[in-house]
Amino acid sequence: MNIQIQDLLNFLDGSSSRFHASLQIRSRLEAAGFKYLDEAEAFNLKKGGKYYICRQDTAVIAFVVGLDPLAKSGFNIAASHIDSPSLKLKPQSIKVDHGTLTCGVEVYGGPIISTWIDRELSMAGKVLIQDKKGCRSEYVDIKTPLAIIPNAAIHLNREINKGFEYNKQSQLPAILSVKESSGNPIWSLIATQIGCKESDIVEVELYLYDPQPASLIGIEGEMVSSQGLDNLAMTHAILSALIATKKPRQTAVGVFYDHEEIGSQTPQGANSSLLTELLERLCLCQSSSREDFYLALRHSFLISADMAHAYHPSYKEKYDPDYTPYMNKGPVIKLNANHRYASTTESALRFVQLCKEAKVPYQKFIIRSDMPCGSTVGPIVAAQLGLNTVDIGNAIWAMHSIRETGGILDHGYLISALEKYFV
Ligand code: ZN
């Protein structure tokens, strides 16, 4: 297995929650010499310097300051998101029902719910601890399977194979134990992992996830199967290309948003001040003129990277036959007349040129004209900042399933194209 793919599998396995994905991004940036900047303190930046910020413990922006003046050269930006659809625990809904310990969940984003049923599930997230030292947050990842959301037997639900809608309140609570116990076993697991007292845990933000490791499948291992390819695979590709960047002429920026799956309207989502503030502050570190910020934006470009829908032989009718992307045939340029994707003729051509420079194939996707189109952070950021933007992404099956499948060649192709971009 090549190093890039092994690294992708490690990244996927370590990203058991949005918080853990963010931690991994930050630790890789630190290892590559990027310095953390606190948004609450004044920036002091050097040309060629590598820096990153993190907002609300999740969203990260990393950048390498270009050698050319920003007003003349602008920013080369690539953006993705680090959140995936999942089930969030409702901590006050942990209860014993006839000896069965259950926990209610909220649905985060739009998962294919049936794929979460009858699977071993673990939990990960963030915990607030209040002790003698004060209040602090800790990250927890239980790692082992400890929960399951079982179906009713077919004998009790004979129509299930005709299509079944799970009631999110009453049929999704996760079962944690059938052993009589006192107290709250989740709190005791967390306390053991962190090394604190159960009584010190004051708040939790925990999500269920699939602890089965990411793996290669197919006769020659040409596909990857994992939770969260959307959009951790694009995040990994941008991060890998940015880390490989050495003294670029134009300032290279990787943006890893949170909360795309729930509409992006949060302080760490795409529909926030996060990127605008950072870019403006970057300009003001070089020049006191606000005019230079606007000039820089006019010379900037955004690649919005999010997964695409690969041809699925069992659902042929779902694709426009002239715009069907295939796995392992290169990154997909996404186009939409109603600008659900931000690509334009010019921005698409720029991405095609990057693929040609990198000597990698590319494909184009347009949704069937009789079907509604998905969207990405691309149109939001393009509109906020007036950026020339292209929407691209690698093709996968079963987007928003607990297991998504993609092609391993596409991953290397996209990293090569992004490396040509960040120069
Ligand atoms: Zn996505």
C-alpha cells in the first residue's frame, strides 16, 4: 500500500468525531512546522511562514504566507469540511427500561439511518471537567464497541423489506447494556479514560460512530471503505498538499470547516466570519491599507472540495449518461446551472489545467435534469468573498451511509493536482 493511502486510513481511523478530526489536523500541522495562532491575540507573520488557527475546538485554517505581495497575488484557497452525519447522545436520556440501559440520540445532519442499525457502535466527543484546577475540556474516544441499535425481528416487523422509516425518537435509542447496574456507566467509562472523578464531569458532547477500521476492498484493494470519507478524504487531500508546500509565491490556504452537514451557519461553519476575518488580518499584517485586502480577494481563487457520486451499476437511472463520474477515473468537476455548485466555465478550466499539469485524469458531473442537486461550502464562500470558485471532489458510493466507498487512485490524483495549485 502506498504511503498516501496508509496515511489516509490512519487519518480516517483517528477521526472518530469532529473534535478528533480537528485534533489530527492540528497535530499533523504542528509536526510539519506550522505555528498555532490564537485568534484572540495580535498576529505577527513572516513571509514563507506556516501558521494555523482553530475556532471552537473544531474548524481549522492553515496557511503558508506567500513571497509575493498579497494585493498583487491574492490567496490560493482550498476548503473542505470535517463533520459527517452521525447520532449525538442525549445525556439526560440514559435510562433503564426493564433492565435494559438505553440512551436517546439526536440525528446530526442527514445520515442513511438504516446503515446505523445492527452495527457495533462506539462513542467519542468532548467532555467538560470541573475540578480544583478549574473548568477544562477533554476529548474522549472509547474506541471499543459498546452500543447497538437493534432492529425488531422480521417476525415482529414483517413489512420491513418494503422500506421502513425509523422513528428517530422511539426507535433509535442506543442500547448500552442488559446488565443490572447502578450509576451512569458512560460517566464511569469516561472518567476512567480521562483519569478524573465521575463527579468532576459537568457536560458531555458525545457522538456514536463506527469503530470498524477503514479498509481497502476489491480484488486488488483498489477501493477504500470507511465511515466519513465525506469529507475527511478531501480534508486529508488538502492537508497533505498544503503540508508539502514549500515557499509558495501566492499565499496557500487550507480551510477545514465544521458544521457543513447542518447548514454551515455557526461560528466555525462556512457561513461565518471565520475565513473573511483571517484573510483580512493576513493582509493587514503586510499593509495597513484595507484596499489591499479587496485587491487580494480579486486575485484569489477557491477550490471547494467535497465528495461526488460515483456511477453505481444498480442505480444507472440516477445519473445523466453524459455526465457520470466513475471511481478511480480522476477528480470530478461539479457543475450546476442553478449554482448549487459554484463552478463557472473559467474556474472549471483552471482546475482542468491543474489536472493537466499534474498529469492526472479529471471528469465532469451534472445532476440529471429531473433531479434536485446537492450543494457544498463552495457557493456560500464564493458569495461571501466574491471569489472565483470551482467545486470538485472524488467520486464515492453511498454518501452519508455509515460506510462509504471510494477509489484509492483518485485520492493520489487529487493530491497531485492540489500540489500544483499550492505553488
Ligand atoms: Zn460533504
